[in-house]
Amino acid sequence: MADKENLLTVEHLKKYFTVGRGKILHAVDDVSFSIPRGTTLGLVGESGCGKTTVGRTLVRLYEPDGGKIIFDGQDISAVKGKEKRELTRRMQMVYQDPYASLNPFFTVGEIITEGLEIHGIGGSKKERMEIAYNLLEKVGLHREHANRFPHEFSGGQRQRVGLARSLAVNPEFIVCDEAISALDVSVQAQIVNMLVDFQQSMGLTYLFIAHDLSMVRYISDRTAVMYLGTLVEIGDNKEVYDHPAHPYTQGLLQAVPVADPQYEREHAGNNVMLGEVASPVNPGPGCRFCSRCPWADARCREETPTLTDLGGGHMAACHHLEKH
Ligand SMILES: Nc1ncnc2c1ncn2[C@@H]1O[C@H](COP(=O)(O)OP(=O)(O)OP(=O)(O)O)[C@@H](O)[C@H]1O
Ligand SMILES: [Mg+2]
């Protein structure tokens, strides 16, 4: 039976890459979370922690090496053929660099209608073009733009084209992978506000991956924090940002300027972001954050901490949560 509340649930997801003889890179290692329908989960963490790999594995661009992906009540971890094609319609991915994902030899009209054609949406070519014109207007462009090529647009406009292409096929779930990170701040805000509008009018569910914590905080309902392939904290925004439990989350938040002198005072001297990052290749047992953690002790080096519920779905994976 479909899970009424969650559109997506990930259980113990694993994605490994072989990077040399006997060298296995644990890009995503036992990650679990859910995203309620019509909400946004932000996914943050330093470069290389596995955010994109989570996104690509969820939408089945990568084959998972373990765990389950449950989408709208169905385990999609191993679906193939026609079922998988239908999933590529229902789950879309929007990238940081739409230029790389927009075919330079196609006009914008062709780019938007291609997905419609593949998925048999819109009867005739004329009807499909009508859908494309409507979408262009919806994302703040003009119907005349349909005849232009990607290189004739600015970065922000290209991101709008990418969004129109994704929305054309009526998706339910969109992974926005650093979709706004390369844009000017004012353009970022326009695109984010557009995403929020679309979410409300179309009931969309998002996984919003970004470096910029303030943008993630603004757009998401909940935030998940990743460190070296594992989830170290997840919860409602007000919990994660106002009461971060994991020393890594605290470090991340400390790295962004906070307009709260009391917070600054309380967390001074705890700069974990300067330490050495461990390797995701053949990781040993224990907490992966050990090498940077001010609280690390013998137990942390031997025993991998699991996510513990601190109440209200706010969870963190640390042996020293009592110190937070
Ligand atoms: N196709 C691949 N083959 C081998 N290793 C990979 C591959 N894709 C990613 N990795 C490795 O997996 C880890 C996670 O990479 P990923 O791109 O998911 O990180 P990320 O959190 O998205 O980083 P960024 O913030 O820089 O985009 C990294 O160590 C990366 O080098
Ligand atoms: Mg990435």
C-alpha cells in the first residue's frame, strides 16, 4: 500500500565505486531518510560527501549497491524497462550546469518537447509546442525563446529552460542538484521563489542539494547533513539550524556567518572544519568524523554511531549527543 505521508523513503542506501584494485570508494554508505509529499528536504555537506551520488541513485541514474528506494509506496530499487522509463518521467533531476545537459544543437522548443514525445504526452507536434510555449511563460521566459539555442541564453535563463524541460513531463519529485549555485544571488532568489511557487501549485516534492546553507534553510522544510557518505543529522529546519546536535553540523553552521552573537560565543573554539577529512576509500569501523571531532574517544574510533532520535524526528549519529 502506498505510504500516504511520504512520497520517498530511502532505507540503508549504498552506492560504491571501484577506484582501483581492491579499492572501494563508499560514496553513499547506509543512508536512510524519508521525504513527505509536497515538502522539501535540503541535503548539505562538504564537497565529495556524496550528495550528488544520493540524488543520482534515487532517480536510478546509478544502480544502488544496497538498500531500498521506495517511491510512492513501490520499491523502485531494481525496476527495469517500461517501469523504469515511467520513473524517469515521475522523477526529474535539475543540475547546476544546465548548459552541459541541454543539447546545443536543439532549439529550446525541441529541448522541451523531446521529453513529451518520449513519454507520449501531447497528441500532435503542434500540441506539444503549445505545451512548451506555456511552460516557457511559466518559468518567466517568452514563447519566442522556443526558436533559440541554449548558447543564446544567460545562465539564469538556461536554468529556467532546464526547469521547463523537467516540468514538461509532469513530475512528482525533483532533485535540484546545486541548481542555483552558479547563479548571481538575485537570480538565485528568483529561481528559488519559482521553485516554491511550483511546489505549491503542482504539489511537487523536492530534494534540494546545495552548499549555501542559507538558501537550503530558506527553501526546505527539513534538512539532512551528510559527512563522508553517511547521514550525520536530519530534522526539521528549526531543530537542525537552531539546535544542531552533531559536532559536524555545528561546524558547518559556524562556517557561515551567523547574526547571533550569543551563538557565536557559545560555539567559539570548536572549529572542527580545520581538521583532516578521512578517506571514503575502504573506510574502517568507527565514526567517520573522528579525525576532526573534538569529542572523539576510543569508542568513536571502534563503533559506528547510528542515527538516534532526539525527539520529533530530529536525529543525529554521534556517541556524545549528551554533550550537545
Ligand atoms: N562515477 C564515479 N566514480 C568514482 N568515484 C565517484 C564517482 N562519482 C562520485 N565519486 C566519488 O564519490 C564521492 C561522492 O561524490 P559526489 O559527487 O556524490 O559528492 P558531492 O557531495 O555531490 O560533492 P560536490 O559538493 O562537490 O558536488 C566522492 O569521493 C567522489 O570522488
Ligand atoms: Mg555534487
